[in-house]
Amino acid sequence: MKRSEAPDIERLLKSVKLKPARLGLREKVLKRAGQYREEAAWTTPLLRWCLGGCAAVLLIVFVADGRISGAQRDRLTALAGRG
């Protein structure tokens, strides 16, 4: 769409006669939007806790793996008589 066409479209949209909204529609929509926001909000803290927990578990696994592999390397070195 060209830039010169935009004002024409806006003028056309403003000239359209809109059907009036039913009484209470705005309140109904805003109430449902608030409910949806409250229902969706619980996932964010839960997701953060899960991600933090997974990061902690991965850190523990990596540290344990490093210690266990180091201990095994030392044992194999001692058995091979190189240490």
C-alpha cells in the first residue's frame, strides 16, 4: 500500500456508519479481559519457578559429573601406574 492511499482509507473508514453497541457490552468485554489476564497470570511465576528449578538441577548434575569423572580419572591413573 502506498503512503498516499492511507489518508483515503482512513477517511473512508471514518465515513462508515457503525451499528451502536449493545448496552453493557463494553463492561462485559472488559470483565472477561480481566478474568483472562488473571487466569493467564499464574503461568508466568510457575514457569519461572520451573525454569529456575531446571537450571539448579542442571548445575547439580554438571558439578556432580565433574567430580565423579575426576575421581574416576584419578582411580584409572592410579591403577595404570602413571600417578
